[in-house]
Amino acid sequence: MHQFESPLKPELAEIIRVKEETPFLKTFTVRFLDKKKQKQFSFIPGKFVMASVFGFGEMPISISSSPYQKDSLQLTVNAVGNISRQMHLLGKGSVVGLRGPFGRGYPIQKFRKKNIIFFSGGCGMASMRSAVYAVNAKKELFGKLFLFHGCKSPQELLFAEDIAKWEKEQNFNVFVSVDKPTPDWKGNSGFVTDLIDKVDFPVENTFVLMCGPQAMMNIAIEKFRKHGFKPEQIFASLERLMHCGIGKCGHCNIGKEYVCVHGPVFSGSELEKMHLREG
Ligand SMILES: Cc1cc2nc3c(=O)[nH]c(=O)nc-3n(C[C@H](O)[C@H](O)[C@H](O)COP(=O)(O)OP(=O)(O)OC[C@H]3O[C@@H](n4cnc5c(N)ncnc54)[C@H](O)[C@@H]3O)c2cc1C
Ligand code: FES
């Protein structure tokens, strides 16, 4: 549910910090100009905002910060096209527009006392980081935690500082794999989906949260299913082209499902009904 008077009117937000994460990804910390709106803003990890770069357009971006961070929020943007490249040119003090939050996030309240596997690839780590923060802040409520993350090269590892911190935490099993290791890379190499067959994790009472390229998610779902996971134990976040973000324009639909409203997070059972196989 959006929180401002009109779901179609962007609210102004100032960029208060920019962090260069990798050669193509930057994290923008933004704060609504209207203090009351900033205070009102809340979201569930997995939800997204429509971010406007004025004069260029709007794009859907997941919120990558913790839902418990109240004075600002973070958007981690991959410079892939017209709007995202323009956003990368903005700095501290620039103003962007934000609508949202939109869509359905990860049903974290369902996972209490359960084990959780966070599974992400590339810039899918953006929405996953928010879910990890949310769960980690109340760790005592959950079972064993696992994070699997894959990226192309060590240089493209997103949120390396967070990952290094999580690796040192008790009850947090972190596995990172890079497709193309450099000579100084000491971790796993190969596709992150290969780790599913190599790592020991519980299947009973375990939920898998997934975000990343569709091809990675298709393989990961198939592998987790082979390990005995039922479709309802898996939740995956989908990406589609979006314009309105509120179920009106029809740009994001897959059959009768509007990814902007009924997703972007879908359960494995819902995905099976959607017959989603494209890459
Ligand atoms: C729910 C949701 C959450 C997202 N979260 C993030 C995020 O946290 N960080 C981030 O960097 N990106 C995220 N994206 C993707 C982001 O919205 C697109 O990369 C963005 O729209 C690109 O806009 P552009 O004008 O820069 O690129 P364009 O010029 O529009 O496109 C560049 C290339 O990307 C393709 N493309 C554009 N949008 C999408 C899309 N939604 N799905 C698949 N391919 C697309 C185009 O076909 C083209 O090949 C998210 C998308 C969705 C639907
Ligand atoms: S983006 Fe318009 S219907 Fe989903």
C-alpha cells in the first residue's frame, strides 16, 4: 500500500549520500524533503519504489536499506540504461522523486522460528539486503540463517562490508561464489546455484527467499525442489518492465498477475501456476 496522498504523484526526496559499491552500482541514501512523510514511510523488504530522475523518467527500484532505518532509505542502482545512468550522475543535494512503496514483499512474519536461506545473484542482493537486515535485527525469533550470493567477479561483489560482517556472526552461514575469480579471490568460484548441491542445509522448517536473474532463479528453484523443498517454501522476486506501479497500465503482467501489485515477490506455488520459464 502506498503511503502518500496520490500513488501517482512523486514525493521529493534529497540524496544525502552516494556510495560507489562496484564499477556499475551505486547506493543512494535519500530522505523525503517533507519530514512528516519521511517519518510516515514504512515498508516490508522486497517492496519497491518508482524513482524519478526528473527530465528523464521513472524506474522501479527495490529498497535496499533496513525497514528499521527510519530517517532515510537506500536505493542501490545498477547503471544499465537511460534513467539509471542519469541517476548515477546525481550527487549529494540532488533531488529525485519517489512513489510507493509498492507491491508485495517477503512475508517475513511467516518465517518466525524457521530457518531461512537468502539466495541472491548480482544486483538482486539489493532487495535481499533489506530482508537480511530485517531478520538479523531480530535474530532470536528465527532459526538457522544461510546466505548464498553469486556475482560475476570479485570486483562486482555488492555490499562486501555487510557480507564480511555477516560471515563473522554466529548462526549465519554465508557462501559467496564468483563466476570468474581473480588470482587473489579466496572464496568459492562457479555459479552460485552449484553451491546448492555442495552445502548442507536443513529442508524441514526452512524457507528460501530469492532475488536475481530469472535464469539463476529457475535453476535454483529446480535444485531446491530436488532437495525436497515444497513450492510453498520458496519465495522469489520477479522483475518486469513497469510504468504505473499500481496495476493500471498493464506493462508488468504475466497472465492475470500484475507483478507491480501481486508481486514482485511470489511464492513457488504461485510461480508454478504462472508457468514462468523465460530467461
Ligand atoms: C520490482 C523491481 C525492482 C527492481 N529493483 C532494482 C534495484 O534495486 N536496483 C536496480 O538497479 N534495478 C532494479 N530493477 C530494475 C530496474 O528497474 C531497471 O534496470 C530500470 O528500469 C532500468 O531503467 P533504465 O532507463 O536505466 O534502463 P532502460 O533503458 O529502460 O533499459 C536498459 C535495459 O534493461 C532492460 N530493462 C529495463 N527495465 C527492466 C526490468 N524491469 N526488467 C528487466 N529488464 C529491464 C531493458 O529492456 C534494457 O535492455 C528493479 C525492477 C523491478 C521490476
Ligand atoms: S506497472 Fe502498470 S500495471 Fe504494473
